Amino acid sequence: MVTIVDTLTASLISGVNPVTALREATGYSLDQIAIASGLTVSDLSDFEANGQMEPETLNRITSALGITAKMAS
């Protein structure tokens, strides 16, 4: 049986953006995360492509995924 951890680990090893890997491992589409986070699909796609975002944006995405992100100070 393949677990979310297995799927996430394989994605990260292959160089997938961590948020993309989490989203895909949990089975969410960009549309679902956009609705839950209040962001646009375009904004999410841009982030997944370049990996740069404001901490508040990361908080909105991780909240929509049901996880908590802790930012380093």
C-alpha cells in the first residue's frame, strides 16, 4: 500500500515544489485549493512554478491543505 508519505517523498526527491507535492499527495486539485484558500488558480500555478510567495500566501495554502506552516525567524 502506497501512503501519502511515500507519495510526498517520491515527489520531493524528483524535485517537485513542496507545496505541489503536498497538494498532489493529499489529492487536491488546483481548483479545490483555490476555492479553499481564496487565491486564484493562476496565482497557485505561478507559485508552484517558481516557488516564491509571501508568508501569508503560504499560510492560506497550508490552511486549505489542513496543515500548519511554521516560518523560520
